[in-house]
Amino acid sequence: TFNLANGDFVAGESITGGGGTDTLILTNATTIDFSTGTLATVEALTGSSGNDTITMTLLQFAGFSSNFNMGAGTNTLSVTVSGTVDVSALFTPTVSNVTTGGMTGSGSDDIVTMIGGQLDGILSGTGILDFGGGTADTLNLTSTSTDLNALTDGRLAGLEVISASTAAAAVTITLSSQTEAFTVTGGTSGDT
């Protein structure tokens, strides 16, 4: 178990769990950016009773294999991606108590491959999915993301390609609320 208070984790620091189920516990209202350091082999997170703001990379998020409970309060989860990232073989944590959750890309082309449930765990409240700059940002889904399908216009930005070509089963992609132009690629399993 790792107990962290606000300010305990700064750029360049590292937290690495061992065997078993390792848990990060935020002991007070915490704003923390794990993307500036290393976070590995930690399976669960428990937020504080205050307002927590957590920033982490998509690889760090998909490393949580158990509960990701941000606790009481008004909580924000910001997940970042940069470059080519494939987390489809990693975990889908059980996420709870996220008031606003979103994912942002970099200023270049980002290519993300993920399970629909992983994206559902990230997107919450009025959070956005914004891939940022680039001209060929791509989201490869290996299963349906109900939260992607429910995004209202303005909450999905900077994404040029949505693909289900790597999915082993049918994927449903609904973009009827969006006004942007997308390239949508289906797979071989009767996608809708």
C-alpha cells in the first residue's frame, strides 16, 4: 500500500509495486500528475474524501487491474496519450467516483488501440476525448465503447480515423451526434 498526500509525488519520481495487489491511497484532497514520473505494477487506487485531480498516461491507467475508485468529492481524471499506444492486451479497471474524465492526445499524430471498456472507464461526466493536433489521429477499438457512442458534439475533437479493423467481434460505432468528418473503418465481424 502506498499512501500519498498532496505534493508527495513530483516529476521524476517512481512508484513500483511488488507481488500481490498493491494499492495507491490518496490521504487528502490531491492534485497529482503521474505522467511526469513512473507508475508501475500498482493494481488499485483509492481516492480521498476531498476533491482529487489525477493525470496519468493511458499506459499507466491500463496498468490498474482492480478497483480505480476516486472516492468522495468532485474528482477529475485526465488521461494522456502521445504517439502509438496499444493497451488492448492490458487491463480494464473497475472505475468509480470520477466526476469528469477525459483523454487528450499530443500535438502530433496519435494512434491508440484499446478496448471499448477501457475508454468507457476514462470518459465520464462532461469529459472530452480530444486527440489534439495531427492530421491522422486514429482510435482503434477492439470492442464497442458505449461512452464514445454517447458523446455529444464538441466532446470529441481532433480525431480523424476511427477503426474496428483489429476487433475479433462486431463493434458498434455511433457518430450521429458529431459534426466532424471521420474516416470509419470496420472489421470483418459485421460492425454497425
